[in-house]
Amino acid sequence: MSEPHRSKNGVLTLHGERKQGTEVEEQNAYRMERIYGMFTRSFSLPTTVDAAKVTATYKDGVLEVTVPKIETAKPKKVEIKVA
């Protein structure tokens, strides 16, 4: 699985390759199915994303992409003083 990258136009693009095979052995029969090939997926990112901090991990067949918000986009707590 390749690393994700963000292009200049605010799009996160993932490139990868699937490699999977299923074998079934039965009495007097043998069947093997394969699902494989290259793929590309692209996602438009909002302007509130910190593209420099995008990370991805691949474990046990699951790709997890973390897309953090920039600091100014996060909600802030405001203390309200009662007079």
C-alpha cells in the first residue's frame, strides 16, 4: 500500500494494489478465486485540514487514514464570567 499524498488542488489520493486469493478444496473439486489489481481513490479535502499532518497505517487488512484539522479550525472554549 502506498502512502497517501495531497496534491495542490486539495485532493487526497490513495494508490494501492489488492492481493487476495481464496482456495476451496472439496471432494473431487478444487476452486481458487482471486481478487487483485491496482486501484486509485481520490477524496476532496476541506480547507480546514492540515495536509502536512495526514498519516496512514495499514494493519490486518485495514487502512486507517488520519486527517487532522488545522488549529484555527478546532472549536475553542470560552469562559463566561458571571457578574
